[in-house]
Amino acid sequence: MNPVQELHNFLKKVIIDAIEACREEGLLNYQQLPDFVIEVPREKGHGDFACNIAMLLAREARMAPRKIAETIVNMINTVSYDQIEKIEVAGPGFINIFLNDSWLYDIPALVYKLGDIYGYNSRLGQRVQVEFVSANPTGNLHMGNARGGAIGDTLANILDRAGYDVQREFYINDAGNQIEIFTDSLETRYLQLNGYDLPFPENGYAGQDVVDTVKRIISRYGKQLLDMAPEQRRKTLLDYALEEKVDYIHKTLENFGVNYDVWFSEKTLHEAGKIDQVVNYLREKGYVYEEENALWFKSTLFGDEKDEVIMRANGLPTYFAADIAYHKDKFERGFDWVINVWGADHHGHVARMKGAIEALGYDPVKLDILLMQLVRLYRGGNIVRMSKRTGTTVSLDELIEEVGRDAARFFFVMRSPDSHLDFDLELAKQQNQENPVYYVQYAYARICSIFRQAEVAGVRMPGITEIDPSLLQEEEELALLRKVADFPEEISVAARAMAPQRIARYVLDLAGLFHSFYNHHRVLYQDQALQNARLMLMYITRITIKNSLDILGVNSPERM
RNA sequence: GUCCCCGUAGCUCAGCAGGACAGAGCAACGGCCUUCUAAGCCGUGGGUCGGGGGUUCGAAUCCCUCCGGGGACGCCA
């Protein structure tokens, strides 16, 4: 529960009580109360909150909306509420509610008390898993992985603040067809570098990173692998390369501010026979059939457009089969909510994955797949093609090096996951106003500076009980207070909608209101009581900016 | 052909579990630094919310259709 929520609930109750009283007195006729809303109007003159119940009730009550609204308002006015200043009927029948500011002046004490946990909901006792990035350990992390990392991690942070027990997981695709191709590539490079004239596999990993890896293998093992049996040679090459790649992914993401709770290896599913198990289970349930020597899952039974192969004619399971086993494992671990962050190129996979979950007897509603549209990388207006194979793209570690972690994370999360993201490296590198992260960080640094100045002047902010927040009467002060008060509600909306961009938007707005306040009013060298109240306003604004930036994984610098 | 995302100001995008005159940043123009950081603030101009139809008291938001851009439709992952 948060301040804004409490107000909402209070007002909803006030209105429902009034409507019911009207019905009892025969002033209104209706069977069931429609699902009405109490919202913050765009226009300030329309009050602090507005309610649309009268329009919704009009048909059933056989009465003009304005007439209904007036009836309700008259009933509300028979009771006097401390928080409500006045209520009006406006427009087609809106009930506009004007509050006095008393509730706002409770906000500073609340934020002051909670500090770095301001915005957090109480624990819900619900476990949610967020799986994201899960890049193939066969190449460098690209821009799609970077966006997935920023979105996934921010979403996980939001869910944590919203009261969920969150687990972050990375699924390591260290088995399957791609790994075979990867091993072919390693082996070919190894032999080539040892003087063998071999053609490189047509679909192999041609990137320079593979060559570099093999060079390191050579400096460690020399020509030893030439004498090994092919199977042993391939295993040696692959084990080394996988360890190196996973380590690289781990370190790069860590450097991006992304830390996982679980690194889940696909290989362990194969080794433990989990894939055969799940295939057998589906077979027993009659959800599979054989055709052209392959085994097909009947996705169409669950609303998919076509069936999907899970066992190839060569007897090997497909990626989908492994993924079913993986998701079975997730659900067996007892999560209440499972979220996957996937690139939009996987959208065809969504319906059958949900179908498989249902086939396994779990509730597909508990699985949410957040699809994010792909990133287009530009350099000075020219598109940079992202090819993991050729290795000619910019990798995440290079991106962090070039534009910095803060700007990169903010940029990736600012846009709705539904939108294509054009990322121009030249633009991001400029570190000017085009990068909104500086706008927010600058607000934070400015507040820190005020407190430094205060210290120099020997001014100390007293405890909350010695401060009178009601001295904050200026438009800019009230706007800032309201925005700070909104924070917990903003988090819960962002969690519900799985919309990390909302937090970026929120903190931009908050910083904007601060800058506006800063340019209109002074904090220091005021009447002492006012100075104290404004110091408190700065104090809680700073906390709220910091808590927001923490969610985004962006630093809050005290000086800029 | 089927499916997914997008189409809002010159540019990049918010808003979209329907709500009252459509928002921000950048760009353009004009102001604001002898007192807390001008990476800032204030103001001005700029939009048939891709087109058409429908549902509704009310549609940028929901539904249908068409157009335009991107993506997915492998016994790849």
C-alpha cells in the first residue's frame, strides 16, 4: 500500500458509499455498480482526482449523466471529510474531487523514514523468475543481448521493489546443434593454425574471436591436440572455449551491472536425461506423433498454427525439446510467475512454448514472454549490420567502453520493448543533451551540491519533527512533492505492465520538476523555517532520484 | 500467404486495461548567470494521432479493413 493507493481507495469508498446511499433513498436505480475509475485528470482545473461513474451509470439508471453526478455529489456533501476540499460536476458528468494538501505534507516524513527503501512494496510472498539474455556462448554479446540485459535486469529490479521474490537466471545454450558447429569451427581453426590446409565450414563461426580463442588454446596446449583422438580433441577445444566464453559473458554483464542468481546449463538437462523424460511424458499423453521419421509435438492442439518437430529424424532432440524440458524444470522449481525476455525474432516460439506448458499440466498464464523488438545499430547515420558470425559488429563490452554503462543502460530501457530501437553510436558518444541520463544525474549532483554548500555555511537540516512541510506552498514545490509521492505507485504499475521504460520516464519527469524548482526558488539563505522545509524537499527528492536510478542500474554521481 | 511489432510536431519518441482543449526532448526563434553546478530554467511557433469504417455519452487508445516500415514463419537456436 502506498500513499496514492490509499487516497484512491479512500475516494472510491466515499463514492461507493454515496451511491449506495442514493439507491437506498430511491434517488438512483441500478442493479450492479459498473467498474468505474478514479484518475488524475490531465487538466489541473479538473481537480486532483476525477471519477467517471455517472457516465457509466447513465444507461442503466435511465438518467442524464450530469444529473446522476449531481445526485452523488449532493450525497457526498452530506458528510464532511477532512481530506476533501470540494467536489464539482463538470463536462459530460465527471465528478471532480479537489483535495486539500494535507496528505501531501505527510510525504516527507514517510520518505525520510524509509530512505533507500522508499518505493518498495511489502513482500508479497510470490516468487518470480526472470530469464534474460541467455546468449549463445559461441560469440560476443551483441546489441540485442545488451538491450535484453538492460530490460531484463531493470524489470527484475522493478519486480523486486514491487514485492516479489525475484530470481535472475541465465540459460547457457551449451549443447545442441550450434555447439556442434562451434566445435567444428574451433577444430578447423586449430588445424589451420597448425598448417593444415582445410576449408572453413560453410556455416561455421567465422569471427576473429574464435581464431583468438584457438590461439590461446595453442599457447596452452601447443600441438598436443593433433595427436589426440578426434573426440577427445573436440572435447578439449570445446571445454576450453565454453569456459572462456561463459566467463566473458559473466564478466561483461557484471560490468553492465547485471548479476544473475542462477546460471543454468542446457547440457545438464541432456546429461540428466531430462529431455528424454519430457518427450516420453508427452508421448504417453498422446501429444506427439511420428512423421517422416521425426517426432512432432501437436502444438495445434493448443492453438498454435502448426506442429513442431521435437526429435529429428537423426534421433537428436531439437532446441524446442530442450526448451520444454527447461521450462518444466522452471515450473518444478515452484515459481508463481515465470518471465522470459526474448528477442522479437523468437515470437513464433511463444505459442508453442505456452502450448507445451499446458501439455505438461501447468498453467500457461503463469508464463509471460516479454518480446523486445530488435536493435538497429548506427554509426554516424550508417547502419551497422549485426552478424555474430562475421564478428564485424560492436560488442557489448566495446559499447560500454565507448558510451559508458550509464548512458547505455538508460538508452536501452528508455524505449518501450515493443519499439524498434535505433542506437547511433556517434550520437551516444557525444554525451550531450541527447543523452537524457545526464539530465537526471545532473539533478542529483545539483542537490548534493546544495547540501555541500549548506555544510560550508554551517547549516544543518533538523530532524523531520522540527520541520513544517506545509510551508511548501509554491507551485513548483507542490509539483515536486506530488511526483515524489507517486513513486511507489509508479513502481507497481511498471511491474504489472512489465514496462521498465516507465521508470526511465518517471525519473526524467522528476528531474525536470526539480530543475524547474531549482531555477525558481532558492533553498539556502531563506527564512530558517522555510529553508528547513526546502532542505527536506531536496532530501526526499534526492532519495527518490537515487532509488529510481538504482532500479535502472544507473549511477548517481554526487558531482558532475 | 499466415503471424508479431511499429506508424503521433521537421527529427527521436511518451501517452494506448477509453475520458474532458494531444505531451516531452532535440532542432528553430526570443529571454534568464556579481548568491545553492547554465550538462539548467522560462517563453514562442509547430500535429487531419498513416487512410477509411465500426463500437461508445466519449476513441491516439478497443474492433474491422486498407496503405507504409520492420521482423518471424528450418528436422537452426
